[in-house]
Amino acid sequence: MKFRGFEFEDQPWFPGFIRDSMTDYLRFLFRKLDLYKPVLPILEDALVKSGSNHVLDLCSGSGGAVEMIYENLKQSFRPDIKITLSDLFPSELTYAYLSKKTHGGISFVNTPVDASSVPAGLKGLRTIFSGFHHFEKEKAKEVLKNAVEQRQGIAIFDGGNRSFWMILLIILAHPVMLFLCTPFLRPFRLSRLLFTYLIPVIPFCTVWDGVISILRLYSSDEMLQLAYETDNSQYAWISGKVRNKFGMSIAYLAGYPIE
């Protein structure tokens, strides 16, 4: 049985300003390192087969990989691509920052959105970047089932190597990177400085959640099995694994309605 554990950022009681600071840091890394660039062909194919030029990103955190995905899609796919951010705990300050920065190309939903029960009015290819591992098996199947029931395409990408070396890298690198990068994170939050340098809650929780995330990762085969258990007749499913320039594996699952 896969180890599940818990992540601080999943807990309803967890302070929002700490959660936002953690996910702002991850967005900074995703942008600077462009970790999800290898998934662009898969994402573009899912958009074409879903007949959409609009991405509805679920479990967005503070935007994660989406900022670079948006910029890359504008260049390689369609300049009129639109992305909407959503989350169970929406980071409104960051979402507004990204919306302004992209002149509305990235928009957002400022009310909570459960990925397993998405309001019917929210259309577009659904994406989840670095978020699918947060769901237990049955909840993960509900996320897929909801997309199938609403006839919306879905593409899931979860990066990370489930290995001792990846865990060691997280433990050693995240505290150093947080101490170096925090002054450059935007939007600015005074609380981020306090809880990084004076009371290091953010580094501790970021390392904890990073380690648990690696232990909870689904493989591409496991994601495909969940998809087949959800629906094996109305949807076409593909799964696999790619590697980015740093050697990090990215497992993916994409599905779209069969005409």
C-alpha cells in the first residue's frame, strides 16, 4: 500500500498566508527552471482533441507551473490561449498579480473549487500540475469521474522521482533555496519574511510537504488504472512519463471524450 501521510497545505486549519507563501515559492521555482516544459506536446494534443483553447487549471495553489505553461503555449500553440486558475483554497492576491501581469490571459475563480465537483459553468480542458498526489485513490477517481460526467478533457501532470535521492535533495535544497529566493518572491508579503527568517515555519512546512508529496506520487501506470476504473468506454486515455532537463520524471495522464 502506498504511504499517504498528510501535507500541511491540505489542512483547512492551516494558515492561508503560510500556505500561499509556500506555493509562491514553488511557483518561483517552476518559472525559473521551467520544469514542466517537456509536457507541452502532450498538453497541446489534449487541447486539440478536446476542441478547446481554454485551460481550466485545478488545484492551482499559487499558480504553480501555469505561468510558464501559458507563455509557452502562446508561442507554440495559439496566441489567444486562455487559462483560468482555481483551487479549494484560492490564493487571490497571487491570482490577481498573475492576471494583471498577463493582461487577463490568466484569469481566476476567487471562490473555492473542488476538483472532484467542478461547477458545470467552468468549461475548458482541465489540468492539474503537481496536485494529483494530494488525492486518495477514491477521491482521485472522483476527480476523473467528474470530468467524464461533464464531458471535459483532462490532463494531469505530476513531477518528481519517488526515490531516496529526491527526498534527500528536498531536505537539503529547499531550506537553502528559500533563504536565498524569498526576497525575490512576488507578490510581496511581510509575513513571508517573518516566517522564513525569524520563525522558520515556511521552510519546515515546505520540506515536510515536499517529502510527503514524493511518497504519495502516483506512477503513470497507477493513474491509467484509476482512469480505466473510472471509465473505459466513453473516454480515450493515454499515460506515460517524460523527463525534464534536470532528469526529473513527470508522470502524466490525459483523457478526452470519444466522439
